[in-house]
Amino acid sequence: MEFLVAEWIGKPVWMWAGFLTIVVALLAFDLGVLNKENKEMGISESLWLSAFYIGFAMLYGGAIWWAYEVGYITTSDGLHAGKTYFTGFFIEKALSIDNVFVISLIFTFFAIPRKYQYRALVWGIIAVIVLRGIMIGVGAALVQEYDWLLYIFGAFLIATGIKMLVVPESDPDISKNPVVKFFKKHMRVTDELHDQKFFVRKPDPAKGGKVVIWATPLFLALVIINIADLIFAVDSVPAIFAITTDTFIVYTANIMAILGLRALYFALAAMVHRFHYLKYALALVLVFIGGKIFWNNIFGKVDPAISLGVTLAMILGGIFYSLWKTRNEKPTTVAAE
């Protein structure tokens, strides 16, 4: 029992263990129940499952408020903790939506059928949980040791937001990705899919027909998707550190947003063309969050309720304006069927 109440990265071990238990249970539900029959997920099912994940994330935010408020944590300001969690969650969710288009392009390039895409996405979550944990852990240690790094984060977010506003979008060419080239040059990769398998054993003509392990295109798609996640994390992790340096809130808000995104993917991929103007709202959010770091130092801290309100207003404004502006447009890119 003493072990459970001992602190690890600023929070009791039982909080970290509880959160990771929840994540494992949700992943088991995804892989063991939803993906058991390996069937294609429809838009309706995608939306219902997304509603479940978003609702669960909201309830978890309430649990964060309760745990901080009743004094189980070092600080007892539950309202402040709840506001920062929800602000971080909504920012991460919105930034992750922008990543759907890239994932759709990756699946299209590798010709991955929709019925196999969900398994790749869920296994991608497992890698993201570890990789984001490493990034956030390193970031938290650096910020604690060198608090001036927050100003670099702020300047980076402002620069990124301005770049998103002025630089036109372009479709990434997956075939020129160095990781794709590396794997195809240094690894045996099959030309065809083998159901939902990442690796298969088959003869290698170059070795006289000896049976060896081959990677499948589904595995390459999984690798590229996780690299895309890391690239997007370069924006999202500094953004949430600009809101709070509480490592537990930073990590849980990140993971809760990502868990739900995989469920939402199949609905968003079918209408990703409708969110074109969301990019500009996200750019303004990054500029606002980055600028808030400098404002806090010069004029005093901004109330978390204001940050949450402004963030939600910008994101929802971008979503609704995009849906209205593109109401008559037809999709130009869809995920592989």
C-alpha cells in the first residue's frame, strides 16, 4: 500500500496505475471486441463510438477535478486542474483532426482496405502511448530544470501558427518518404496484403526459396502513421505545456484525445474535405496559446476559464465555418476501400 501512495513524476503511483489500467481496458475492448470479426467500421458506428470516447474523456476530466479538489494531489485546486485538462484535451483533439487527412493518404498509398485500417490505427495507439510518454516525460524534466524553455515553446507555437496561416497546403508524397524507401530497400516487404497481418512467413527467391519473415504493406502503413503522429506531437506537446506543466494532466489529456480520434477517423475520413478552414482556427489557437506564455510573465496569469473559452470558441468557429463554407463541395480524397 505504501508503494501506491508514493509519488512518481509528481503524482501518486495509484493515479498513474489507474489511468494506464483504463487505457489497457479500452484498447482490449477495441482489439478484442470491436475488431474481433475484422469487419469494416461504418460512419454511424464510428460516430457512436466517438461519442462514447468523448463522453468518457469528459467523465475522466470530472475525476481529475475530484482527485485534485479533495486533496489526493499536492495541490487542492480542482477547478483549475479541470479547466487545464479540458483545455489541453480540446486543443489536442482539434490538432489531431488535422492529422486525419495524412492518415487517409497513407492508407490510400498502400491500398489498405477499410476493414484492415482500424487494426492498424489501434496498434498505432499503443506506440503513441509509449512515444508520447517519452516526449512528455523529457519535456517535463527540461521545463522543470530550465523554465525559460517555455518561452521557446511559446515562440515556436506563434511561428507555427503564423506559418499555417500564410503557407499554402500541399499533399505529402508518401512515395518519397525516406522511411518508406529505407524499409523497401533494407527489408523484405510483400507486394500484397495478407489479411490483417503485419508479418508473414514465405519463401524468399533470393535465398533459394528458404522460408523467411516478410513485412506486409499494412506494417509499413503502421510505421508511417506513427511517424506522422510524432511530427504532429511536435506542435501539440508544446501547446499543452504552454497551458500547464502538470505532467499528469499533459499526458492524460493527450492520450484521451488520441484514443477517441481513432474511432472518429472513419467518419472524418469520409468528409475530411469539409474541414479545410479548421486549419486557420488551429493556427489562431497556437498563436493564442504561445502568446499567453509571454502575457503571463508580463501582465499576470490568464484565468484558465478564459483560455478554455477562447480555445473552444476558435475551434468550434473553425469547424462550423468550414462545414458551412464547404456545404456544396464533394470529397476529392478518400481512404482506400
